[in-house]
Amino acid sequence: MISTILIALVAALHLCFMYLEMIAWDTPAGHKAFRLEPEFAARSKALAMNQGLYNGFLVAGLVWGLWLGADGFAIKVFFLGCVIVAGLFGAATVSRRILYVQAVPAALALAALLIAS
């Protein structure tokens, strides 16, 4: 039960990231969330939309795993692993904040999932 809640939370976070990157990147909300200057946001909008699409794929995979229940164990492990790797890479290359917003929640969900199995 705890792992399901945590995986759903990770999926919801990535749904928010997808929205911010694909729709709200070049708005005051996007500027605030990602600490962007308006000029940079306008120039990088297409790149952000691509990034948002990948977050959408992570959401789809996590929701797929949840929908399958116990039969989706391997799918949940795979997609949580993808989120963790992306979070570690983002923390190393963009901002340490990504570690706490992306990688840590996914690692906690993965730990709960493995403990429950």
C-alpha cells in the first residue's frame, strides 16, 4: 500500500513537471518553478517541451505498472529506476535541487516496493 502511494506520488510529480515544461515553461509559473529568466525561457521553449514529453513517458510507465498491480512489479522497478537515474543526472548537471525533488521520492518508492515484495 505504501509503495503504491509513493509510486502514485512520483507519477503525479512527473505529471506536474510535464505540464510545467510543455505548457507553462514560458509563463510566470514556469519561470518561478525553474528559476528562469523570461528571455531564456522563450529561447528554450522547444527543448523544454521535448523534456516534458519524456516526463510524460515516465508518468505513463508508472501508471501502467500501477494499473497492472502485482503483475507490474518489473515495470514499476524499471520506471522508478529511470526516474532515479534522470534525477541523479539532473542533480549532477543542472541543480542539486533535482536530487531532492525527483530522485529521492523515486528511491523511497523503489525501496518501499522492494521491501513489500
